[in-house]
Amino acid sequence: MELNLPHGMEHHLLMNELYKNLLDELDVGIHVINEKGKTIVYNRKMMEIESMKGEDVLGKELLEVFRFHDKQHSTLVRALKEGKSTKNVKQTYFNNKGKEITTINDSFPILNQGNITGAVEIAKDITQLERVIKENVLRKQNTKFTFDQIIGESESIKSVIEESKRATRTSSSVLIVGETGTGKELFAQSIHNGSSRSGATFLSQNCAAIPESLMESLLFGTKKGAFTGAVDRPGLFEQADGGTLLLDEINSLAPSLQAKLLRVIQEKTIRRVGDMKDKEVDVRIIATINEDPVDAIANDRLRKDLYYRLSVVTLFIPPLRNRKKDLQLLSQRFINKYNALFHMNVKKLSNEAMQLLSQHDWPGNVRELEHTIEGTMNLIMDEDIIHVQNLPVSLRKKYHKESYQKDIQDIAGLGGESTPLREKVQEAEKLYVQQVLEENDYNISRTAKILCISRQSLQYRIKKFGL
């Protein structure tokens, strides 16, 4: 049946139909509520995301249809009631059938002459990705760090934490510069977990750990028939699609692969080894480097053009020697950690022990400090406070010669009761093995080489002496 409508009304209906069709073609969910909190726009994609029909939502108050966790509030309702805009907020809630939904939302109020007349939400669905993450134990383990776990009160560390938090708002590449043991991966995971990609995959690869001949296949994948035994296998870029890929020690990546990585970043496509077709990928790159990028470029360990692409955001993680104000906080965190693991009840470091730690420059940074606390707690017995004499031999030998000399005298039996030679030799051997282990960060191969014994022989002594 045809209706003869006035020209203005006909144009109005035509535009309404056009807007509705446009909204239904969008690949993001659109949800609009009026000043009373009732839904007035609910596009097709939003119906798919929330598994709802239009008639179940349109014209009804949002909080009558959807249920939120006790500690969560609807960002759409907040935009209406508080006039608060939010971007890239992950939200988990339930539809009227109890189905869990997880989205990344942009929400903002609709203003008319300064008055709030409604609110709009634009939603991206990550429900399926969230389900995959929950079912995959390894992925959950790979992304365990958040900003809350970065310890420090020094201005240098608080500054870089603040810069890192800003980097969560975008998908730009990040270059993290810092010495070994400063916690570069901790920052990388925290950026990922604080971003809109937190529900997607986080993968990490050390570029120094894989031979050049295998690295290309690992990064970009392989096509069946590319070489003998080759199968269709996705590389790290495809596996991390939609998420974040951390490339550790980027200065160890071969120049030829650095060139291919540059192409991936520029064109957002990858080509599997042996394939003729490109595949689009959406991956955020975070790279780390353990030296000054200027030195790496000057010594041909890092391509200048790749550096410019990676360093859209550059974070410089301060070494521990430049943030000694944080030593006590970090030490206490590690004491608490190993109390739980070892079922111990160590309360703290003595003031004298803390002063000794403050004298050390910590070339291995936070990782070295953690290993020091762990090693110390392995050797103490019933003490609830770590004293100087409990600290590693290498530190006491360098900074507290009195306690070190006392150990030597005790082993030699000076001023004490005589002890059989065999026991004295074993005590001296234990002390020396422990010292070399600590000086080499408990690296078995390196320690065995210095001691001129086999790995098996060293491992036997470690067990024998309880090291």
C-alpha cells in the first residue's frame, strides 16, 4: 500500500531508514539510550554480540535487561548519569539468559545545549577471545604481570610507570630500553594487560635464543612444501593476531629479518615461508633492547629505519643502582614471596644487612636482588631476620670483610676445637662452590667451567651440600 506523505516527512523517513541500514552494516556494536535510560538504537552487530533480539532490548531500560558484576557498572549508564566519557574499557556482563559477554567499549553522553539527553556506546566483541584465554592455561601464565606488581617509590621508576600507562591507550609500537634484569618483560606484559588487547594473545620471543635459520619460520610461519617436512603452520605474528607480540633483545635479530620485520610493521601483512600470498595481521609490537639504541645502530646491531618504527613510544627502565631507594621495598617483596614458597617466616632484613645491600651496584639489577634473597633464604635455618652473616659470601667478602674473615677462621678451625681434615676440606669446598655459584647467578654451565669440573659433578656437589 502506498502512502502519500508530505515531502518533509518522506525525506525524514528515508533518512531514518538510511541511518538504520548504515548502523546495521557496521562491524561494531552500537547501543543508544535516551535520558530515561531506555534503548532507542540497537544495531545488528550489537544483537550478535549480546545474543539478543531487538524487541527484547528496544524501549526497555538497560539495567532491566542486562546484569553486571557487583563491582562493575555499565559504562553506558554512567555516561548518561555522570556525563562521563570512557574509551577502551573492557566490560564483562550477562544478558537476560545469563550468558557472559565481554566487550571493549567507548561510551559518551549525548549533549544538547549543555544538557545530557542520552548516551551512546560503541562495542567491540572479545567474548570468544576471553573464552580462549580462560581455557588456555599457558596464555594465562604468560600474561601474569600488571602495573600493580611493579614495586618502587623512587621518582625514576614512578615516572616510567606513568609513561607506560599512557602507552596502554593506543596500539603503537613500543621500544623498552633497559639493562638485563631491570624488568622489561614485566613492563611489556603490564602494557598489554592494561590495553584494549588484554583479552587477546600475548606472546614473547627472545630473538637471541633461536638460530637465524629457524627464526623466520618461527615469526612468519611456513607453507606446506616450502622445504622438506614443512607443514602449514602459523608463525608468532598470526598466533598473536589481535594481541601483542614481545620481541626480546631485538638487537640480536639478524639484519635480514630486521628488514622483513620492518615490512610487516609498515604494511601490516606477513608472508609465510614458501607462500606466495600475504596475510593481514593486527599485532602490536613491543620490543626490548639491553643496550643504548644509539650504540646498537652505530655497531650495526639495529637498523636505523627499524628503530624509528619501533620507537614510537620509548621507555627507559632505570637500573637498580639508580633507584636504591626501592631496595627495601623490593627486598621485602622477595622475602614475602619466598616465605610463601619455602613455608618460612622471615620478617625482614636487619639494618646492617640492608646497609650492605645498599653498597652494591647490582649489575644484574632486580633479578640479581631476587636471586640474592632467594639464595639467602635457602641457607638460613630458624632465623626470622636476615643478618649480614646470612648474606652471600661474595657480598660479604666485598663489603663486610669482618664476617667473611670469621667464616674463613671457622673453616680453618682457628681459635676453636680441632676438626678432622676431611670435614674442613668439605666445608671449604662448600663455601667456594657457593661463592662461585652466586657470582655467576647460579648458572650451572658457567660455574662448572670456572671450577673446571663437569656439569654433573657440580650438580652432585649442589645436592651434597644443599646449595
